[in-house]
Amino acid sequence: MLAELKGMNEECGIFGVWGHPKAAQITYYGLHSLQHRGQEGTGIVVTDGLEIKTKKGEGLVSEIFTTDAIKELTGTGAIGHVRYATAGGGGYENVQPLLFRSQSGSLALAHNGNLVNAEGLKHQLEAQGSIFQTSSDTEVLAHLIRRGGYPLLKDRVKNALSMLKGAYAFLIMTETELMVALDPNGMRPLSLGKMGDAYMVASETCAFDVVGAEFVRDILPGELLIINDEGIKSEIYSFNSTTAMCTMEYIYFSRPDSNINGINVHTARKILGKRLAAEVPIEADVVTGVPDSSISAAIGYAEASGIPYELGLIKNRYVGRTFIQPSQSLREQGVKMKLSPVRGVVEGKRVIMVDDSIVRGTTSRRIVTMLKEAGATEVHVVISSPPIKNPCFYGIDTSTKEELIASDKSVEEIRELIGADSLTFLSVEGVLEAIGRDIDGETRGQCLACFTGKYPTEIYPQELETSAKC
Amino acid sequence: MLAELKGMNEECGIFGVWGHPKAAQITYYGLHSLQHRGQEGTGIVVTDGLEIKTKKGEGLVSEIFTTDAIKELTGTGAIGHVRYATAGGGGYENVQPLLFRSQSGSLALAHNGNLVNAEGLKHQLEAQGSIFQTSSDTEVLAHLIRRGGYPLLKDRVKNALSMLKGAYAFLIMTETELMVALDPNGMRPLSLGKMGDAYMVASETCAFDVVGAEFVRDILPGELLIINDEGIKSEIYSFNSTTAMCTMEYIYFSRPDSNINGINVHTARKILGKRLAAEVPIEADVVTGVPDSSISAAIGYAEASGIPYELGLIKNRYVGRTFIQPSQSLREQGVKMKLSPVRGVVEGKRVIMVDDSIVRGTTSRRIVTMLKEAGATEVHVVISSPPIKNPCFYGIDTSTKEELIASDKSVEEIRELIGADSLTFLSVEGVLEAIGRDIDGETRGQCLACFTGKYPTEIYPQELETSAKC
Amino acid sequence: MLAELKGMNEECGIFGVWGHPKAAQITYYGLHSLQHRGQEGTGIVVTDGLEIKTKKGEGLVSEIFTTDAIKELTGTGAIGHVRYATAGGGGYENVQPLLFRSQSGSLALAHNGNLVNAEGLKHQLEAQGSIFQTSSDTEVLAHLIRRGGYPLLKDRVKNALSMLKGAYAFLIMTETELMVALDPNGMRPLSLGKMGDAYMVASETCAFDVVGAEFVRDILPGELLIINDEGIKSEIYSFNSTTAMCTMEYIYFSRPDSNINGINVHTARKILGKRLAAEVPIEADVVTGVPDSSISAAIGYAEASGIPYELGLIKNRYVGRTFIQPSQSLREQGVKMKLSPVRGVVEGKRVIMVDDSIVRGTTSRRIVTMLKEAGATEVHVVISSPPIKNPCFYGIDTSTKEELIASDKSVEEIRELIGADSLTFLSVEGVLEAIGRDIDGETRGQCLACFTGKYPTEIYPQELETSAKC
Amino acid sequence: MLAELKGMNEECGIFGVWGHPKAAQITYYGLHSLQHRGQEGTGIVVTDGLEIKTKKGEGLVSEIFTTDAIKELTGTGAIGHVRYATAGGGGYENVQPLLFRSQSGSLALAHNGNLVNAEGLKHQLEAQGSIFQTSSDTEVLAHLIRRGGYPLLKDRVKNALSMLKGAYAFLIMTETELMVALDPNGMRPLSLGKMGDAYMVASETCAFDVVGAEFVRDILPGELLIINDEGIKSEIYSFNSTTAMCTMEYIYFSRPDSNINGINVHTARKILGKRLAAEVPIEADVVTGVPDSSISAAIGYAEASGIPYELGLIKNRYVGRTFIQPSQSLREQGVKMKLSPVRGVVEGKRVIMVDDSIVRGTTSRRIVTMLKEAGATEVHVVISSPPIKNPCFYGIDTSTKEELIASDKSVEEIRELIGADSLTFLSVEGVLEAIGRDIDGETRGQCLACFTGKYPTEIYPQELETSAKC
């Protein structure tokens, strides 16, 4: 259970459409299906071929866009964004898509990922007189595009992209064109869909299912798609592409009904759970998963082990932004917030608790304690990923090594700290076997940097500092 | 999947506490855990022994109660209510608890259930000059209590209760006392908890787990509890009690982590699923459940049948009150709202789809179509309850027989209508075996009226009309 | 300057219309013109002959009624209310019109005034089993009407009105009829207007000007008007009528563009100012008025005295409910809230400051200090009413004698307390000459109780306590 | 009555403070007193010497700043802005102060006025790669400052200012400094105040009275003030200064309690009214003014002519943003919005109606009609300014010559069009005598361009287009 409980933030989600008479409405439903990727803010930019209109705000898709607001966003092309909650770079300005108007036309940008050389580029641009309005990485691309000397926008974009390092999936829209770019490692998921004559792009394929579009193919690492009223064109702007898809997309981020690089996420998680059961058999009475992201793995574990799956933990669905956190004294009296144990299921039982990952360990300790207080006689924690030992610089908010419990503690030390009767992590090989792709006779195609420390791109020292990522 | 998709409304939830310095806060968390029982409105009434304060509104618990609002509700006794969405009797006035102030003191009421003779009583009271401010059943009790001739409140309450017919769980609070009443058939769940010196009452035991209280016992049919600063007293005011707990509480309404009459709801649902697998074995590739209420039954079915459980359907968590419904034209293009099929799981598969019930059949047809469009080669619908053939007069909004597809259609006719390859309902015996209690050598204790037509109370003709129930 | 600065509350305002296809819209604009009579809450009840709909809320007319809300209030008859801010009896329940639904039809009530025997009547009704939902006087009338034995509503209303004592202007609406009643002393203003075939009733004639209706006549003391689709009928239900119109309506409450009993309010105030100049000539350089209510009197004083009128005090127009009050420390540093002195006008000048009344004296002291700090060499306070020595029981919130500075202090003592160089009150004779009517050779027709202690009705001891008045 | 009724927009207001422990609170009250200069949006930027925080939004000061929001704006230096409602350049981005963050520190800007060469400068800057985030003139200054080559901020600011043409009053704040600049013609009012050790700057002196500060002096044309923790310094950056204060500030914009260049606005308006009476004596029964801005002139006219001043027109105070405009059909039935005639005052009378200006003439026609319908036998329109024949390029929204009725129509033609019995404008000499300053033996110091067509600066053709001015 990475999400709120662990401080490991979710990523952003992007959605674009070209050639549909209700582009804003389609984008609304598309973004809605990507809401799990970010709840802090959302925006839509729409074009009718002549004029660009926009609406954005801090909150959920269903909160920001009223019926009236959507109606005013008339046009046949649109891009939209959902943004994750983050401490440093919040605020209305940072809500995407960013829109840059000038006397020669508008430029709208939506971004998922994180640039590792953004600070350096920003420094250079500011020294040349550029004024940044946001603390977002994304704005760097706009300045690079505006300054680039080529007469064609397409070439200015390619030139600008070539200066960026890191993980990114970009949607770029002008009054007359939609461009789609993925970084040379393809670290963030991005797919192309189609619905009648309209093209769509989305961070996850679940968006196509929700709007009724059909999946065409995944965007390639280092590819630039140019979609306009004349059709769709593809150019490869980077010839050093090596696929390194973020493994946490499978393990935690993506919706279980999405497919990433052809693999269904729920199915991948079930295989991770089965593989765990095979790697470390445990004697127990029930298997339970931490909702929502670990349910699939838990069911996989149950199927493979023959130990029945039970609902040992329940999540309260109605915890929104306005929920009042219990005071310290009430928490001490036992008031629960989002997660509660199911006494009727765990009392007197040896429980296998499946979770997707451990970041700081505090949440795991809390859940173990909860289960024991509810009467579990043993709690065996089983994690469907390897220990996270290294920070991510590509968009996942595991800022510093210090915060990662596995960076300097052994499995046994962590087990003791979280109070579990046993603790099992999945092996890196287990992950690769479950979701890796065979490329040139070798299993690879995944970014495993947070487990192994081998980063697929260069890393710049200043990147360790905070900027508003996505 | 009864809830939103089927128009069969959820019930209300009630929570009370006596003797806790932060009574309003505790009630807030208690109501929050009962939010699944009603999202239309909510209120809390609190007493500090001298004065009664209240706050209520239309919306979710976390929307209505801000930190400041809760802080102002100082007191050691409180009752609260969550109310379901209903067409006829909405509006601020009908949000509970109802509060009646008079020169001789205040009376606050919170109610879960439905009275079958409310209209008749109201008619008599209005003829005598009573003015009703709400269209709620609950107000009838207040007028009966105020008019009753006994000097002691307790006796006026018992006299008033004796005139009521139907299903009810009442919390009644004055400046100095909390009373708790359950109808003589115990048709609605209501339990007693304890936390230090404070007593608590809740519609479901999950509320005790969430606030850290311990379960004491279920309230008895025909029991009146009187809790005040001198302690707790129990009186049985009806000696014709026969337990007839609403069976749908197990099948659909209650939270899986609650226990009703000692049986865990998740466990009961798994047994229903296992029993289904035993009654009708089906050859298929995957089992899937309609989220959220049918997941437990689906897992039970999978365990018993050996067919793997998969996530074939996914629910969008972020559909709130402000969500924009897709227009007809967008729906026809395939835009989904709350539920979408997982193509990666069902494509090319024979699917067993487990749901909790069928009311009108329209939702089932929609889901079957969705699964087939996503590539399922066969869809076998398996229902963890018997056919609902008769309306409920006790608080569940299955208004008229005409709306119930099973009232005049055979299983085969329904199967054809929903487009399934096969359709299986659980037998009444199967239900009773799974959750019934053995009383005097006979399996009973459940209300099965919606399946069998045998109502545990008299029914009055005017009750077929609408009033604001709870 | 009575209003906010003095804690003497404003009254309520009522508006009704019958026979207009856009009854709710007309009522919206009518209420809007009466907004100065109450800003706490507002509501409209509308009938289309068959069904009654309503919308009310706490706030200004323009805040509560959105375009959509007004559109839903379809009908040809409507009554509306604006309610003043009051400490004791706030809350949504007390916002008027009150609406009482029953199986035999609905009854909507809007009230301006205060009943002096409400508590006694309430006590009797509660003893007979009535339940009151509000702390408002107005509800008493509803219960009396419902209990009255006559078959015709008209007769039940007349019977109920005959039991009431005090000041009241009532609008009573059912699905098919609008009734209008004024107390036997005609203490509150209430007038009849006409616009095409539609009749209108309003607390002040300014409402007719704003909606484009023409004034017909004032409602008579003790009159009951019955307006329905067959036309308009008048019945006098009380034959002991003696006109005693609230004098403060002229001096402070009403809008200057309204006429009360045929006298324009602005003109009356100018005459009060002129009369003051005649009673007590003062040597000074400039005359200024406390905005808004004292401007007319100040201009009258200036005209009669020949001393130029100047803008010595200015009111900030943008102080709404959400305005942040300056902290104590900022107030001590001199931060002003609603009123500021105009240094360029008063510096080095002898200033005559005209105000409408003095209640507690704290505001007068504040303004005198302000003017002196801004450089006025002398400040002569001139009040366009006699000293208020007695509480009002008829709707004006000068609760107790203790709060009235003039109840136990001489003019000289008050002058010293407020720090003025001189203090002049208008004489009672001066008031009567300016606005009194000659009845039977004697100047009367006004309620002067707050000045003279002669109340036009009986007063009951329990009335000294608080209830929600209007 | 220029304001809402005439489409001639109000200007913006700015306020700054340095060296006060509650800088944001003081700014809140200062902005509040300047609210009449702009109601569209407002913002405050605050510095504590190290860090800059900001809060802005679309709405009134009292709507945007809650108690909590103000509390979070801790710091000792602050600048704030209120912005007028405008069609073209609305939106959150354009709400000021604008804040530009960079790695070398922040720059906050608040602006009142309009640059006549903004579009040209913007074009040059964009050609060099600058990206503009707003459609506001103000941002041009930020880009010029960032690009300027001088090492000291002060010199970069002076260099940037020297490139600007037009009317401007700027507040510029960094983490450690507040700079204040006025254009070389001093076309917009801007004054310096003091309160203990804290310095304050405001568009109008009324702000000093409201916060309890004392007036020090007006900012000089072409002056740059630099205020920081070491004190205050003044530099004159332009030596071609000729004072040309906007005359409409006296006639219409400013609050009557403000002083501009030493002249009280209310007093100036009274003199304009007196001068009018002297220029054109009219026989009539009553004098009335169009509220609020023409009341002072009307009282002056009444004093000089001996004709009594009466309240012939009244303004509804409660017309806010959410007020529902009457439909065409209701307007035709006579529903009034903001202004209504006082029948009791004008019926049967010859009325002199004093207004401050005529722009398009539609409002004047409306008011004349209103007064005649209310029974006035004659309506003589008397305007306290000369005819407005030329557009303003310095911040007042009288966009094009076509919209100005006096640009191509004679006084007699206008009179006929508005339906008045006579129409009198004040002469330019009359204006200058009333408010002009004697400079070098010649009466001047005012910008009279809208009356005379003599603009105090160059005008650039592209400036005729719309940009977001302030």
C-alpha cells in the first residue's frame, strides 16, 4: 500500500484527444479514469483550430469541472492532466496543462515524469533573462521550444527534447496540432488509442476502455507523434533508446485494468503473488492483502499456496480532503482512519499480510500492530517487490535515501522494527520473470533502479533537490 | 451489486455515545464508518447535560462537519445519523437526527428502518391539530411521545413504541438521557459497545472497531435501553418478539468487517459463494465479482470451485455527487461511468460473474454486455441470493412489485433478458444454511419476505405509498 | 446610525405577489429592495395553484437565490421574507417563510413584527401536545390556525389572529390563496400595490417602485385581505383599531424612497433635521451626517441653519459577512472598520454631527473621538429623535432598559460620556409635528413608546425574554 | 455616475507597507478602503526578509482573504492590489500582484495605470524568447528588469522604467526591499504615509485614515522610492517631468475622503457643483445627484443655487456579483436594478439631476426616463465635467472614440437623445479653476486629454487594441 499511507507519492496522468467534436468531454472522462495517478489538481486545454481555451484548478476532476465549465470548452482537440499531491511545488500555477500564449500563437504542455537536468537548464535560461512562472519542470521545455532557432515548431520541439534528461511523457498542443513525446527510455507508460476518426493518447490504457476507444499501440521510447487535421505522423528523435519502464507502475501505480507494454497489471500482480508463494512458503491460516493495490497479489499468493484469501483489512472509501484527522488523544484511544482490521476474520488466526512495498516501514508497523490487536496470533508480512534501497529521480517521490528503511537496514532488522513474525521480499529475479521482457535473449526492459541502484540515465547532483515533478 | 446501479437504495446508519468527553468527535468517526449506509445527509446532536446543540446538513460526514463545527459540539452524550439518497423525501428538514425543542426540554431522534403504519398514525395526529415539519416517519414517534399521558419519559416512550408497526432502530436523546429501542422483530442490526466508562450504540459493529471500542452485545428485539449518568438499564417493552433480521444486511448492506448476530459479514458472503458453487457447478475459466459487495462471494465461489478468481470488473472510486453524467450520445459511443470491464482479464475467457442480487435486471444486462464487448466468450451470472419477488416495507427501497423483474418472470426469462449464457440464483435453503440461526430446532431468525412473501409483521395498504423512510 | 454600530437590530421585510406568471422573480426583486430590513436569511415560497415549492437559506437575497433556484420556483403566487441578524434565534429553521405541510394542504407564513404574548400561547399549545420546530413567534400562528375549529380557513385565521397581541404584519399563503393581515394598531408598515392584474404586498413602497408596480393603498390596522384567483376581498377582523405606527420606521428603519402612511421617509427626515435646527441653533462651520440613515436629516439641518453640509464621515460599502474584524491591537493603532472621518473636511472646523438616535452611546463616543482625532475643534452632536428611554417589545431589538443609556442618564451626563461639546435631542413634539397625523383634532397615530413609555398594547412579563422575533 | 452603469471602468488600487509586524493585515484594511477602485480581483504578497508568500484570487478583498489566509501571510513588508472588472484580460493569471520567482530571488509587482507602448515592448521581448504568462502590461516591466544588464536591482529598475511610456504607479517588492515608482507625468495618484516606524504607500490617502497612518507627502512624478530596513531613499529617474494628474480622479474615481495633490475630493466636487450653478442658472424645484459619485457636486449646486437638495434617486446597496439581472421582459415591465427614482420626492417637480459625466449617454437616458415616469415635470441634466470627446489611453476604459457620444454629437443632439429638458456641461476652465494648480503663473497640472484631445505623452497606434490594463 504505497499511496497515502506511505508518503510515496503517486505520479501524474495525461490524456489527449484530436478530431472529436466533444474533445473536452472525452478528456474529462479520460482524466477521471486516471484520477488515481493524482488528486491535487487538474486542467484541460482545448482548441477549436483557431482559439485555445483552458480551465484548471486544485482538486479532483469532478470538483473542478462543472457541466457549465465543460460546455464552454468547445473544440475538437484537447489535452488534460491530473496532478499528484506534493509538498514543495503546490499551488494553482503548477496545475497543468501549462499554457503559454504569445503574439505568434499558444503552446500548451502536459507532462508526466521528472527531468533530471531541469535545474541546470533553468539556471541557464534564467541567466539569459527567462522568467519562470512556475516551479514545475515542465516549463523548461516551453522556454527551450521558444528559444530554439528552427522555423518549424516540430524541429524546435525535437531540438528542445534532445536537451532533456530523465523520464517524461509529454503532450504538446497548439491551436492546430497535438504532439506526443516519450523519453528515450520509455520510463513512463503512454499509449495511443482510436475512436472513429479521433486519436487519443493516455498514460494508461484503462482510459481507452472508459471512453469506449480501442487501443492502437504503445508510444515508443524516443518517439514524437504529430497529430493534426491531416493525420498522424511518427518521428523517432532519439536513436539511443533502451526501454526501461518503471517497475513500480506494475507493482503499485497503475490501475489493475490497464495493460502496460502488453501485460495486464492485475495479472502481473497476481503472478508476483504466486511467485512469492513459490519463493517462500509460509504456514498460516489466512492470506489478506492491504487494499487496494495489494489485493491482486494477495489473491495470487492464496491461489498458489492453497491458504484461503480473506478480507482481513478494510479501507474506508469516504476519506476525502476534508476528512478531520483524529487528534493524538483519540488515536491513542484507538480511533482508526483509513484502514481497519476485520476482527471476525483475523481473530485467533495466523495471518499472511501481502503488501506491495515498504518505504519507511511506519505504515507496515501500524498495520501489523492493528492486526495483532484484533487478535491475529501471527502476522507474516509478504512484500510483492524487492527492498527499495535507492531514491527515484524519475517522478516517484522517494526523495532521499535516508527515508528508505531498506537503504541501511537488513530484512531481519526491518522485520523486528515492524513487529512481524516473518518478513519476505520478492527477489529482483522474481519481478523480472513475472513482468520482464525478453530482449536479445536477456530479460530486461524494466527500470529497477530503486531496487538495484542502476539508473538508466545520468544523474545530476542538483537533482536531489526538490522541484515540482510530475 | 445492489447499490447505485440498481436503484435499490441503501438504508440509514445510526450511532450514539454516552459518557465520553469528546462525544461529537467519537460520533463523527462512528458515522464515518457507517457512511456506506447513507450518503444523502448527516447530523449530530450533542448534550452536555444541560444544553443540546446540533449540526446537520445534506452531504457526506466529511463534508458537513468541519473541524470548527465539531469543536462547537461540546458534550458527553451524542447521537448521529447518516441518511440514504432518496427521491421523494429529500431536503434539509428530513436530515436526522430530528430535534424537537420545547419549554420542558428537548427530544432528539435518530432512526433506521421503516414504519408500516406511519401514514395512519400521522393522519390521526394531524386530525388532532399536530403540525408535521418533515415527511419523515420518525417525526411520528416524537408526536406520540409528546402526547402520551405518562409522567415519566420512559413510560411515554414505551407507550409510543407500542403503537408502531414495522422495522426500527431508534436512538432517543434528551439533555440527560440516551434511550435505544429496537423493534420486536429485531429487523435492523443494532449493537452495544463500550470504551472505558462510555457506552456506544451503532448500526454495525465496524463502528466499534473504528473508534477503538469493544463490542458488548447485540440489542434484543423489543428491548429499550436507558443510558444516563447513573448507568445503563434494560427493559423489554414487547413480549411478542420473534427475531427476523433483514437477510439483505448480510448479502448486501453491511460492511464486510461488521458482525451481525455474531456472524462476520465477509465470512457469510464467502459461504454464500461456496454454497452457490456447490449448488450449481459451472465450467469456466475465471470467476469475477461485481465490486464492492460481491467480491467476498466471488472469492468463496472461486475457492470452492477451483476456478481462479480474477479482477474482471473495476469500479471507479472517484465518482462523487458532482460527477458529470455522460450524455446519451457519449454513452452510446461507449463512455463508461462507474464500472468498467478489464479486457486483459476477460478477453477470450468463459467468465463466471458473481453478483449479490437482481432487482430490475437492467444493471445485470449492462454488465453482461460490457463483459462480452470486452471479449468474454461466455458469461455465467451467479447470484448470491434467491430471486427478489416481493417488495420490502421495512426500509429497503424496492418500492413496488412491478419494478422487481423476478416478481413475474422465470429464471430462464430473466437469463434471456440480461443476455447471460446461464443464470443461477442461490436457494432460500442455501441462504438459511449459510446465515440462519437454529432456534427451537428450526432454522430461522431471518426476514426472508422479499424472497418468500412471508412478512414478519402486518402490512397496511397505505404503506405502499412513499414517505421518507430510514 | 442605529444599525450595525449600535446593536439595535433592524426589522424584517415581507413581500407577496398574486397573479403574476413570474411570481418568484418579482418576489426576488421585491425582497432585494427590502434587504436593508434584514440580512441574516431569506426565503421564497411559491404556488402554482396545485403545489407549493420553497427555497430558503441563511444569507443575502443575491446569495441564496441563484438563477437556477429561481427558475425552479414556478408559479403565479409567492411570498418572501428577509430576516434580520439576531443572536438568540438564528439558524436555518427560523428562516422564513415557514412552511407547514399536512395531508389537507400547505400553509406558508411570513411575518414582520413581534408578538407580546407568544410565550404564553406557546406554553398552552405545548401543554396540549403541539411540537414547535422553531424558536420563532410566527409558528404560534400556524398552530392556532390548525387547531381552530372553523371549517373555513379564513375564519380559522381570523380566530387565530384575535388571540395575538403585539405588532405584526403577516402574509399567509396556501396552494390557492394569499392572505394579508396587519395588527390592530398598524404598528408595522404594509402596503398594497398592483401591476396589471397582479396584486402585490410589501413592507415598504420602495418595493413597488423597484418592480415597476403602482402603489394602491396602505393596509389598514386590523384588516385581513384575501387574494385569490377570484379577486381581492377585505375584512376588518378587529374593531378596536388605533393607529400607532412605529416612529423609528421614519427615523431609521425604512428606505428613504419609501412612503409610510403617505409621507416620504427622506422628506420626513429632512423635516426632522430642519426642526432640530429651529429648536437648538448652534454656531458651527460644517454639518455632517452619520451615513446612511442620517444624511437626509443632516441636509435638512444644513438647509435650515445655513451652515454648509459636508461629507465629514464616510462609510465603507464593502463590509460584508466575511470581512475580518481588526484585532484589538490593530484597532488601538487606529484601524477603522466601517466608518472613517474625512480629515480634509473636518480639520480645524467646528462640526455639527447629525445622527438618528443614541442607544448605548458607545458608537456616538467612537464617532466623536474619530472626528476630534481628525482635527475637528468642536463636535456638536444633534440627534433627530428624542432620547430612547424604554425597551421596544414590538420587533426592535432594544432588549432591556439597562442597555439604553438614556433610561437612567440625563442629557448632560450622556454628553459628557460621549465626549461631545454639546448634545441635542429632538423633542417628542418636534417628532409629532414632523410626521404625526392629526386624528380627531389631536396629533397622534404614532407609537412613541420607546420615548414616552406609553405602550399601545398590554405588555406581558414573560415577553422580556428572548425569542426569535421579526 | 460613471461606474457600472456606464461601462467606463474604474481603475485599480495599490497599497504597500514596509516595517510593520502585521504587514498583511494592514494591507488587507488598506486594500479594503481602495475596493471602489476595483472589484474583480485582489492579491497580497508579503515578505519576512527571507521568503515571499502570496495569496490572490478573483473577487472582493473580504471574499478572497479569510482569517486563516491572512494569518499565513506572516511578514513585515507587503504589497497588495485591487483590480477592476474588465472584459478582455480577466482570469486568475492577471490578478496582481504578479510574482516572479527565480533562483536569484523573487520580484513582486503591483501596478495602477496603463502603458501606451506595452504591445511594442512585448513584441520585442517575445522575439528574444521571452514567454509571457499574463495578458497584463505589468509583466513587461518584470521582463525588462530581468534582462537589464546592471548589477544593482535599483539600476535595472530605473533602466526598465525609462523604456515605459504612459501612466503608471508601480510597487515593486523583493525579499528585502520595496520600491515605489510614479510615471514622469504623475498621472495616477500615489501617496506616502507613516505609522510609527513603518512606511506605507497607497493609491489614495483614504487608506492612511482607515489604517490609522499619517499622510507624509505625495509621490513625485518621475520619482523612485527605495524602502528597506535601512530606511527610505528617493531618486528622480526622469528629468522631463510635467505633472498631468488624471482629472477624472477628482470628478469620479477617487473616494470623497481622499486628498489628491492636497485637494480633498469631496470639496473639489462641491466646488465643481457650485461652479456649474454659477455658469448656468436653472429654474427648478429640487436638485438631486446620481449616487454615489455625484452627491457632493449636487450638494454644491444646491448650496450655490439656493434650490433644495433632495434624495431623488436611490441606489440599492446589495447588488453583488451574484445578483440575477432581470430578464428583458421584466425590465420592460419596469423592474429596476441598481438605481430607482424616489417618487415622493420628484413627483410634480422640476428636477435638476447632477451627474459626473456622460460616456455613451444610455445611462443618462435611462435615468431621465425613470425620473419622468416617477412624475418629474422637467428634468435638467447638469454634468460636473466637460464633454468626454477623446479616448483615454492611461488606464480608464473608454476604449474607442465611437463609444463616446460627445465625440461626434453636439450638446443639443445629446440633450435630445437623452430626453432631458436641458443639458449643461461644465467648461474646461471651470474644471481647472476648481481643481487646477497654478504652475509658473499658468493654471495646469491636470491631464485633460479626454476633454481636449491633448495627450501628455506620445500615443502609439497599436495601443488602441486591448490588453489587460490597470
